[in-house]
Amino acid sequence: MPSDRLETPTTGNTITWDSHGRPIVPDTPIIPFIEGDGTGPDIWRAARPVIDAAVRKTYGGKKAILWLELLAGAKAQDALGCECLLPEETLEALTRYGIAIKGPLTTPVGGGFRSLNVTLRQRLDLYACIRPVRYVPGIPAPVRHPEKVDLVIFRENTEDVYAGVEWEAESPAAREILEQINARLSFEGKPLLPIDSAVGIKPMSRRNTQRLVARAIQYAADHHYDSVTLVHKGNIMKYTEGAFRDWGYQTAREMFGDLTLTEEELFADFGGKAPAGRIVIKDRIADAMFQQLLLRPEEYGVLATPNLNGDYLSDAAAAQVGGLGMAPGANVGDRCAVFEATHGSAPKYAGLDKVNPGSLILSGVEMLRFMGWDEAADLILKGLRDTIGDGIVTYDLARQMENAKEVSCSAFGAAIQSRMG
């Protein structure tokens, strides 16, 4: 049941979903937001007016977002007077309304969760972490040609080492598990594991791999990318990451057979030039993929990865185009999607109106695109690019640029609004 602690809008409509996991968005959707911890309130105060202004300018009042605040993290503890970092009514509301946006959350030491963000993804089955990585002209970047980077990374969100199944070194549970493993290894004539080791389980399943890869391929088709690359460490972990690769190819073959082809088919049947509209399915070893990102990023469009590989690669790719301050993110399932700033909460800057709100603003752009409100998303991008093009940036970018005008977090948002039309 909805909690009376939620100030639910008296007007507006709830988003529904079709059978393909796509949202059906009314003209006045109710969309929850979580401010986040640390600098979260600062960047939300800058981002929300930008999103509202873009929708208002684009649709002239015919469409509007009705915001609903939900509590999580430190704000939930302060407001509810308990140790509840992630109230059940917050999870229920996210499920009910379907699309939400959030700032960064901090998990306090000893708070009962390994990570609030991981808990959100697992409880809501947000199995696809989607990280677009694109260069905004004018942003300082550490590579010569950041404009060649145009990637979207689909990272499996519920399995791999992030499933959190592990036991402390020398604990009774770890020792019990290791004794069973060593008995099996001894029977197979393989080297034994140290009995005082910590133990972690790395689960990967056919179902969760295939639904991630299917969403990645569909995204590539919808957004006109010509390749989807399966990134794995299957040369070493043959039955987990190697299976991720095999299940990915199987998904492409069985679900998108008329749309996809492998690299082998590309060169054997088409001389290395893909027919218009076809998507090439590639695979790369994870460590080699880091090199490819630096040397030949233009050869890659959509990447589909297990959880840990995607975590590393998405942050590394974001660094190539200027860092996490300008990196949007989304966690998407079949009936729910939460868009989020990808950086941390930076508590030492909390309340100073200083940090860069670009990540959250760009996450708002991705949210609008997910809703089908592309015109409003394009307007924000125009305002953002023109603002940066005029040298108006927050401190993190100003210190790397010549002749930049350093402004506050809120002033950066206002500058974007003023350049939106």
C-alpha cells in the first residue's frame, strides 16, 4: 500500500508497459525522484529546472512531468527516524510508477547493505545498466580524439561477483565450502585451494545473459548502431564468461537472425562490408577491449558485458571523454527504469553549490529519450553544448580549460536553460 509519508501528486498519470518492456508514457506522467546524499541535493536543484524547462519549451504545456520525491539513504534515516536506508514504500513506489531519476547514494559503513545502488537494482530486477559514452565538444579530455568515442555499454546488473555471495576468510562457512571444493579438486587431480582463503561465488545464467544481450541488440537496432560486441574473459573463465559469450551469440542467432551476422559471416559472405541495416555481433576479450577503446573506439557501438567487466569499462570509457562528471547512466528492467548520476556523493562538497550537475542532467536526457520525448532531450543537449562551447563550466572543468568562466552548480544549470531556445 502507498505510505501516507509520500506526497503523491493529486493529478497526473501512471506509466504502463507493453509486452516488449517498453514504457507507454502519458502526457502528464508521475515520475519519482531521489535527491541522493552528499552533493545529490545540489545537482538535483540544478537538473530539475533544466528538465522542466525543456519539456515546457518543447511541448508548450501539452506535456509535463509531475515529480514525486522518494526517500533513500541519509535523507530517509533523517526523515523517518530509524535505520531504514531504503524504505519499502520507496521500492513500492518505484515499482508502481515505473520510471525514476536519482542522485548518488552513499552506503554508510555498517549500514546493513553492501550497496544501496546494488540493492535497488536487485530488488527491482533492473538487469541492464546502460551507460552511454559520448563526447561533448569543448570538454577537456585526456586523449587526442575523444570525438571518436560513441559507445553504449550494456552491463549485466544482477549476477557476477556483484551478486554478493561471499564468505570471509577463515570463517566456518568459508572453511566448509573450501573443504568440499578441495575434495572435488583432489578427486579430479587438480591443485587444492588454501583452506584459509576467502570465498566468493561468480554466478552467470543463460536467462539473465540472454535478456541483457537481447536488450542491447534491440537498442542497437533502434538507435542505428552497426555492431554489438560481447566483452568477456572466456579464455580463462570458460564456464561463466565463456558461457556469456556463447549465450550472447545464441541470442543473436535465435532472436535476431534476420538482423544480425557474425564477423565470420561478414567477411566470408559480404567481403567485410555489412549490408545496410544489419548488425555485426563481435566478441572481445575484456583486457584487449581496453586497448581497443583507446586505439580504435570508432569500430565499436554497443558493448554487452558481464557485471564486473562493464563496471571497469564504463568508467574507463567515460574518462576518455572527460570523466564521470559528464557521464549519464540508467538501470533498466522490463517494468522499471531508474536513471542516475554515475559519480559518487562527494560529501565534502555538499551544500556548496559547486559540483558539476552534468551527469544528472544527461541522465535526464536519457530518461526523456526512454520516454519517447526526444525533442525535449535534444533541446537540453543543445543548451548544454552551447553552454560549454561558450566556456561556461563548473570548477572541475574550468581548472582544465583556458579562458573558462567558472560558475556554480546552479548557475551552470541556469546557463543551459538560457541557451535552450
